Amino acid sequence: MAKELKQLTSRSQDYSQWYQDLVIKADMAENSAVRGCMVIKPYGYAIWEKMQRQLDDMFKETGHVNAYFPLFIPKSFLSKEADHVEGFAKECAVVTHYRLKNNPDGSGVIVDPEAKLEEELIVRPTSETIIWNTYRNWIQSYRDLPILCNQWANVVRWEMRTRLFLRTAEFLWQEGHTAHATKDEAEIEARKMLEVYAQFAEEYMAMPVVKGVKSASERFAGAVETYTIEALMQDGKALQSGTSHFLGQNFAKAFDVKFADKDGKMEYVWATSWGVSTRLIGALIMAHSDDNGLVLPPKLAPFQVVIVPIYKGDEQLALINEKVDGIVKSLKALGISVKYDNADNRKPGWKFAEYELKGVPVRLAMGGRDLESNTVEVARRDTLTKETVSCDNIDTYIKNLLDDIQSNIYKKAFDYRASNTTTVETYDEFKIKIEDGGFIMAHWDGTPETEEQIKTETKATIRCIPLEGDNTPGVCMVTGKPSAQRVAFARAY
């Protein structure tokens, strides 16, 4: 394991390779036999399960329920909303046949030409169309509203240049789809779910985010408004980490979804959709981890504490086992997830390196001397520091330590973002500062032409128009035309 750790590329040497090495060496995911797709391994999936459970609880607390809709979408459905089909047309996987047959020459199987579908099916890139076609049957009256549905699913967006967790042809996500009687209700819903995402990112992922609105050119295809949370990774690039869309009546009109209001008047339904994906695991890695491996916030670590015995002979191990058993029970009683690794197939030093690489927040080690003195060695992953602590009240000590680690990881990420957020007045200054990475706060005249010019010349995009912070009017750094407020620029994943 020590040798493997030495093979982990440093962030300063090659950040992209460091990320790729870490995902693989920490046993989180690997490339599959299907080009562009990944295998999420148990350790990586355990993090996704923790994310999923917490988000699912938060969704249900805000009144949402889970449902499931088909994987396949008739091609004609995507044609009904013009912006939507244009936004996804180049990423769609298409099913044209429904059967294979043996090749007459005995070389394997071929597509049966007699099994051509009457209408091609799209493997879902997102589910607005199939869901709104379904909602047409569910909604007749204002009494049927609101509908607050969420779906946990996989989607396919055909990508040829992929990176584990960040961009793959198939990925896991949740997608909320809600229907409302009024515009105000739908807008409130879209903003509410943005707040849920921001709360999850900051309180559970320990990742500070900027909440804002996307520019028109960066909006979700078919949306009237797209709200986003944007996070800053350690290489100075931004990562879109969750979006919530106010869809207006676009999909209701496309699929003729109307309801009778209290006066009996027929109205089109108002809609939202919102989602986060396994990309959040990539964000978690890039926001916090270091050259020694993963650094996981305790609230999302597959297990928060690992205990490793250091012993000579079975008799001493039996005594340590008995002592550790009490510690494990007291930790679990406080809701702390713990693993006791007393397997004899690896030496303690190998285990220490492995759990450091995997980002376990707290490691306890107990040897013969610790047994005699009623102490345990406590190592925290975020600071790589160790101390010897009494076993008395160790459960309370560890609980407080985990809270401190969670806070410290957030503070480190927050301070990094603060020190890498710059305000500029001129385009020349912008061009210099963008090379250093980070968020650049600058005035923009609101036109797509200026936005495209900046993107072409600097590779920086408008990450969002912030909802909070400095909204003082000014003049565009490029054109000198009036600007309503500063927007957040960055180079991004």
C-alpha cells in the first residue's frame, strides 16, 4: 500500500491525473467494458447511498414522494418541445430494433432486420417528456395539484470524452418533476429545491456553494429559468453541483396538460424540474482530498471510525477484542458508524495507509500498552494529527471530534474559495486573473454576444448570476454598457 500511495500523482504535478488515480486507488469506481460508462464499486456506491438517503429524507420533508417512469421515451415526445429536443439531440442513444438472431454464418448474433420498431425509442437523457405525457392523465382539476414527484434513476447522455463520476455516458441521479396551479407556486418550488441542494452541499458535503441563476445561454433546454449551485474545486475550476428549473408552462403546452381552476376555467399547468447526480461524488473528492488520498466529511463517509488492533499473539488480541467491543457498542449507540478491522491478513501499517487513502475521518489504534493504560491512539484524517486519549468517555470524545472534523473540512474549503474569489473592473485585468483560476466577479452587459466573446477568448463561462452578495449596478468590463450586477465567471468542468 505504501508503494501504491507513492504512485498517487500529486495535485500540483497533474490535478486531472491525481483525480483519476485517486478514484481508482481508493476503490471507488473504474472504467467498464462499455466505452464511456463506469462501474461504481462498493466503496464509491456506499458514498452515493449516504447522499441518496439524506437527500431523500430532505425531499420527503418538503412534501415530495418517489415514483418511477420508463427508461424509454418515444422519439416523437422529444419533438414536442423545440428547445428541449435541440438541447439533447446530440446526446441521445436510440433504440431501433427489439430482437437479435443468430447469424447464419455461425459467427454470433446480429440485429434481426424484421424486428424494427415502428417508432424509435430514446434511452432517457432526462424525463420531462415522458412524465408530462403521463401527467396529462393525472391532472383534470385544481384538486389534483400540486404533484410533487421525485425519481431515482439512471440516465444516458452520450459522451465520448469521459471522466469517472464527473462525465460518463450513463450516470445515476434523482430528478424531481412537479406540477402547480400557479406561476408563483412553481417559482417558489424551484427556489425551495435550490435551497435544499445548497443546504445538503454545505451541511453534509462540507462544500460551500454560490447560489444563482444561469444566463439564458446556459439554461436547461426548455426552461424559463435555471437556478444553480456552483462550487470551486481545488484546481480553481468551478463545478455545477445541482440545478433547479422553473419550466413555466412550456411542457404543459407541449403535452396539452390543462386543469380546471376553481371557476371552471381551463388553464395550463406550471412546472419545475430539479436534479443532482453522482457528479456530486466527483465534487466531494475534488473539493477536499489531498495528496495522501480521500478526505471525506464524516456525515458522508461510508464508516466514520475504523479501529485497528496492534498485538502480539492471540491472547493479547483476545484482550484487545474484548476492550474494543465495548468501544464499538458505545460508538454505535451514538449513531456513529464504525469498523473494527482485526483481520490477520494485513499488517497494521498497511491498514493505516489503506484507511488514510480511503479518507476514513477517524482511526483508532489499540496495542498492548494502550490496553494496560486504558488509552487509545486517535488519528484524524483531515489534519493527519494523532493523540493518545483515555478510553473513558471515548464515545463522547469521538462524537465531538467528528463534528469538529466536519466543521474544519468546510472551513478549509470556504477559506480556499474566499482566497480564490476576485473582483475585477476591466477586461484586461479579467484576462490576467482568470489564468489563476477561481471565481471572478465582474460586470457583464447581459448580452449573449458579449458572453460568447468572453468564452471564446478566455474559456471562462458565466457560472451564475448570484442571488446573494454585491448586486450594485455598474458597467460591463468588455463593452462599457450598463450592467445590473456582477456575475460569477470561472473556467469549469
